[in-house]
Amino acid sequence: MLTKILPFIEWFKDYSLGKFRIDFLAGLTVALVLIPQSMAYAQLAGLPAYYGLYAAFLPPMIASLFGSSRQLATGPVAVVSLMTAASLEPFASAGSEAFITYAIVLALTVGVFQLLLGVLRLGLIVNFLSHPVVNGFTNAAAIIIGTSQLSKLFGVYVDKAPHHYETIIRVIESAFHYTHLPTLAMGILSIAIMVGLKRLNPKMPFVLAAVAITTIISWATGFEHNETATITHIMDEKIQEDIQSFNITIQSIKDLSVDRTKLTSEIESRHDASTLEKLDLQYQATVLTARIDAAKAKASEIRTRLREIHFSAVEDTGKGLVFYKKESPMPETRVDDRVYRIRISNKALDTNAINLSGGGAVVGDIPKGLPKLGMPGINIPIFLQLLPYAIIISLLGFMEAIAIAKAMAAKTGQRLDPNQELIGQGLANIVGSIGKSYPVSGSFSRSAVNLQAGAVSGLSSVITSLMVIITLLFFTPLLYHLPQAVLASVIMMAVIGLVNVSGFVHAWHAQWYDGLISVITFIVTLAVAPHLESGIYIGVGLSLAVFLYKSMRPKISLLSRGEDQALKDSYVHELATCCHIQLIRFEGPLFFANASYLEDEINDRIQASSDLRHFIIACNGINDIDASGQEALALIIQRLRSAGYGVSLSGVNDAVYRVLARTHLLEEIGVHNIYPTMETALSSVHPQTHANTKEDQCPLLVNCLGTQSTK
């Protein structure tokens, strides 16, 4: 009982110093991969890079302590990070305080849902996400994740469009207009380092090596180069007007948003208002929303225009450093050959300190020390809106974790408990949210590293967490100069492994409709991104529709004797059938949704042959029967017998037999008409049905029934 509550106690049976040394080295190795990866995935989730470290210092330890897998490495992962960003995008701007708060609340919600599933032993609910759906979604997510990093790789900035593919078109257009070559060079260099070292020695910490080398180069070359200037130092009146107009528009958006919030509160509180008054208030809210949308469109237009302007820095004896539009005439006293661009976001620009970037983007300042622990503040309306996303992330995250854990358990021979793993993942997200973590899951790549390093217990993940804690306490200043393009490269390298084209082929070979569902899920997810949940909903909906259709129309086979004397599907094996006996096999439970289907099939058989005398219903495939199924079976037997046909059953299992007995259908059928096997049924029925018939040779005859003679 104690090991159920505290499963990590099992680690220490036959544990030794030698095993601890192996676990320590494995944990250290995983940490070397986790630290840069977690920062990259945090940015993918729309969070500052250091929140990846917050998601990497408590969850790995908690998941290993309370999960069942000893090698599963938990922490930030690509798909869950992407889903986090997609889930929160409708509620707040990426990187804002509200966005960060909602991400932490999302982790808590995901954790609570997973914990409840585990405690209630409902892990089987994950089966609603079929393999074709997950394959289609994962492949689409990999493409979305990879392409979402192109802007950082090229060093360009664009506003997000309503759809991901539109954003990528904007990025490509902007990259053709201008690419920051040092940023692109950093990204390519980091990819070359990772690919080269991985081929040289797959066990090397190639991600850490790429991060370390490029960070040193960034620091040594002054890769980041920012300047600040007042609006009067921008030597172009049109640009100054655009900056002022942008600030006015941003302030207008804020004011209108405040007015809309007040109006929404008034609508919710005016329970006594007449219908006309409510309609008037709602109309006012609609007008405000339209004005906000128009202001946002105007701000986006100005922001795009300002981003596309390139400046050259010039030393002015009276003003100091001033900035001219690159194409415009300027004095010959240029400070350097750098191209400067205004750094602009969704906030108003400080006209006394406008930031201009003349270099590449880096991670920047990372708060030193551990985050302040505490439960996130929960806004109930937002919590309820996040709940559907949390459920999807919970199931996707658990599917990823359990798939990895099962693969490793097959290699190590370890016994795995999916419900205990759900508890471990749930607690990891709950405790992680207390430490400012966003949703996490088991990682394919880091779990593989952990297994290859020889980890023998979950203590390796505890060591990993300790390494992250040490990094947060002492080494964060070293990460300041880490180029953003390198983190983008880390993500791109990681998601290559998620692309699995063979998964589509495999699904198609298994069943054409599975392949089609996988392809549709893939296309829809790409088309509707960043609203990724729609791809999941459509995929699950199609899977359930196919399941219901197959349940309503289960396979019904007409059996006959094959060359090997076995009874087989006559249609599949192109076998002749008996004119007088129909041996029908129903495959699946007989219940309300398909009860009439069996009756329809038997009626079709009667219409197709005028010489029929007897029906043998092979019940081997009927593993369950409900009241509707029993009623339909009783009706079929009554109608057939009233029409002069004989009816027998064979291979009735105990559960179905008990239902027939309780409903007195057994008496109506007659115990003597129920046979243990199809062969015994044929042995009994065949002679009487073929008496005085003209059938030359019955296809159902075999030596065990007598001689294969002609009639």
C-alpha cells in the first residue's frame, strides 16, 4: 500500500553506490540537454526563455517520484509548448504578465485533470485520441513548430496573422526584403555544430555545445548591439509622425478596451433591464469592439511600416548619435555599417528612449535565483474558458509520456502502471505551477538520453532537477548573450524527429479510412493553426463517426467450406454456398444500434434464394447482447419460423447464454437448437435440410459429416 502512495520506495531495493553513480551521470547528461531545450520551448510557448528553466526544476523530480517509469524524463516539450501558446493566444498577448499568469493557471488545470484521471483510474480515456489522429496532429504540429521559428532564424519581426500560414508568408516576404545575416549565420552555425557532433558521437551533449560556442561568439563579437534615441534623433519627419500616430492609436485601444470592459460588466449586472435596454447595451459593446478592431488594424499597419525602415547611425556634434533613413541623404560621418531597426511591439514607444537594434536578438537578462513559490491566482471565468484546452493538453501530454514510457519499459522489462503515470504527470504539473511552470510532459529525446546513459531509477531525474536549480542560482548571467536564433535552431532540430510520414502509410495500409482520418487531421490542423484544437476535434469526431458506423453495421459473413475444409467467408474467398442452409456469422456485440441490421441482412438472404430451409446463426463473434439485441433476435426467430424456416444458434458464449435464459428466449429457441460449434450444428441440421433435394454437391459437406457424395 505504501509503495502505491510513494512508488519511489521501490527504487531503493537492492540499490547501491554503483547504481547511484550511474544515476548521477545520467541525470547530469539529461540536464545538459534540458537546460537549453527548456529555454527554447518556453519561447515556443510564448513565454520569456527563463520560464523554461522554471518548468524544468520541479516537474522532472515530482514526475519521477510519483510516476511508475524509472527512465521517463519530464519537462517542457515541443507539442505541449505549442498547444500552450495556441490556447492562451485568444486571452492575452504572448509574453505579457496576463499571458504568463494564464500559462501557470493552465499548468495547474492540466495537473488537476491528470491527477483526477489517475486517482479514478480512468487512464483509458486517452483512447479517444486514436493513433491516426495523433499521427496527423503531431506531423502538422512539427511543421507549425519548425516554421514558427523562421522569423527568429532570419532576424525579422512581423505581426501575427489570423492563420499560421499567413504569418509564415509575411515572414518570408519580410526575409526577402531584409535578412539579418549575422543572425542567420548564428542559426546555421548552431545547426551545423549539432548535426556534426551528433554524427561524430550521438552521446555527446551537442545541444549544450552549440549553445556554449554560439554564446561565446555572441559575447566576443558584440552580436547584440542596441541604441536608444529620443524621437528628435530620428531624422525624418514622416517617421516621427508615424511614431506619434502609433502611440495615439495604442492609447486609443487601451481607452476603448476599458470602456468595453465597463460596458460588459454593466450588461452582466443589469438583471432588471428591459430587453430593449439590453439590446442597446449590446449594440454599444459591438460598436466598441468594431472600433477596437479598426484601431488594432491601424496600429498593425503603422508597426509594419516602422519595422521595415532601416536606419544608419550618424555622429552629430550637437545632438550626439542620430539616425537617418538608410536611403535618404546623410552626412558622411556614419558611426558604423550596421543597419538599425526600431524595436516595436504592441506597447506604445517611449519617445524619450526609442530602442533601435543594430545587431541580433539574445536571451537577455534572466532573473537570478529560484522563482517565488506560490499558488497562481485563479480567475474563474478565464479558468472555465481554459478548461477545454487543458483537457486536450492533458490527453496529448499523457499520450506522449505513456508512449515513451511503454517503449522504454519494453526494453528494460519494467512493469508500467498507466494510472500511476497519470498521477505522476498530474502532480508534476500541479507542483510545477507553484514554481511558475507552464504545462509539461514526458520528452522523447531526453528520455532516450536518460535510457542511453544507463539510468536505473528515477533518482536520475531528481539529479536533473538539482542541476537546473544550481543553474538558476549561480549560472544564469552566463546565458545573457545566448542568441535567439540558436534557440530557434534547437527547436527545429528537436521537431525533425516528430515528422513521421510512414505513419500515414501505415494507417492507410491498416484501413483506408484510418489513413484518410490521419491526412484530414493533418490538413485541418495546418489550415486552422494557431487554433490547433480544431484539428483534434475534427480528427476525434471522424474517428468516433467511423466507430459508430462500424458498430451500427458490423461485419456479417456468409460462411462456406474452403479447400482446407475450414468454414470461411464465402465472399472473401469466393466460395460456393449451400442452397438450403445459410451459415451466418455476426461479428460484434448485438445491441440497440445494430439490432435491425442483422434482420435486414437475413431478409436480403431470403430474397436472394428461394430454396432456403434453415439458418444457422454463428454467435462466436457476439460477445455481448442488450435488451434491444435480444428483442431483435427473438423477432427474427419468430418471423423465420412463421415463414417455415428452421433456425439454430451455435457458439453462444456464457454471457449471451445467460441473457437468453433470463429473458426466456432460450425456451423459445429451444435448447436442442443451440449447438456448441458450427460443425456440430451442421452435423445435426444438414441431413434433414437436404432430404429430397436436387443439390448435386453441397459445399458445406466434409468427411466428418459423412461422405462427400453427390445427392
